[in-house]
Amino acid sequence: MIDGTKLFFQLLRIALGFSLAIIAAGLFLSWGFFRTLSVHGGPEADIIQLIAITWSTIISASVIGALSLIPSGFAIGFAELMKWRGVIYHVSAGGLIALVLWGIGGALPADLFYASNEAGSIIAYSAPGTPTPPTEGLRPGSSVAASAGFIAGFIYWLIAGKASGSWWMSKRSSNEDMR
């Protein structure tokens, strides 16, 4: 049987956990990107860099959330139905989803990332040339993408994953009812 109140609160925890996990992944990616570009002491040394990190976190979290909503929904639903509360499942699911999405992004044609207007000029979001994929192994940056997924999975587990399936009510056996 299902406890409706516990299910409602678990759905709230799921929404909050997913949102904060996506923000944490976006912050990890943005912070790392700007830390590698920094020649100063980091974002605390420059207010412009801090603003850039903040906005890139918001944008990257939006993109990550849009791309990972459906696969994460399946992983979360599976954990809820199976009552899996372990940190290993949630962290590995986050890393695997991030790694798969990163790999799919590398398989897309380069034409998707630039457009031309009627005058013929190119608005480039990436290099217009077709990148050469690696012949063996994973796409460059896979460890960073997987790490962002691991962080997202851990944040989700802290907020909602520890209570997965808590809304199921245990059935009492007929022997307990007779007492």
C-alpha cells in the first residue's frame, strides 16, 4: 500500500534533490573551467569572473537539466520502486548518465553547432570544422563529465535518495492481525 503523505513529501524531495544536483554539476563544471582560465587567485580575485561563473553555472545547469531529465527520471523511478537507498547506486547512476550524454554529444555532427545567416556570415558557437573523433577510448573530457555526474548523484542521494521507497507501507501479516 502507499502512504499518500509520505509520497507527496518524497516527490518534493525528489524535485528539490534533482534541482540541487543539477546546480551542483553546473557549478562544478563552471568552477573548473574558470579556475583553469584564471591566472590570478581564482574567482574571489575578480568580481567579473565571479559573475561569469554564476551565469555559466545557471546556463550549464539548465542545459544539463534539460538533457538529463528523462534518463534521470528513469533512474529515480527505478530506485523508488526497488527501494534502493544506497549511495553507490545514485552516484554511479549520475556518473553513467553524464558519461553517456557526454559521449552522445561528441557523436553529433559539427553542423549543429554553427549557423549562417542570409548574408553568408557564420555565427560560430564552436569551430566550424568537423572535429576528428578519437580512434580509441573515450572522448576527451569524459572524466570531467563523469565527475560532474558523480557529484550530482551524491547531492541527489543526500536530499532524496536516502529515503527512496519510504512511501511504501509495509503489509502486516495475518498472524499479526490475530494477536
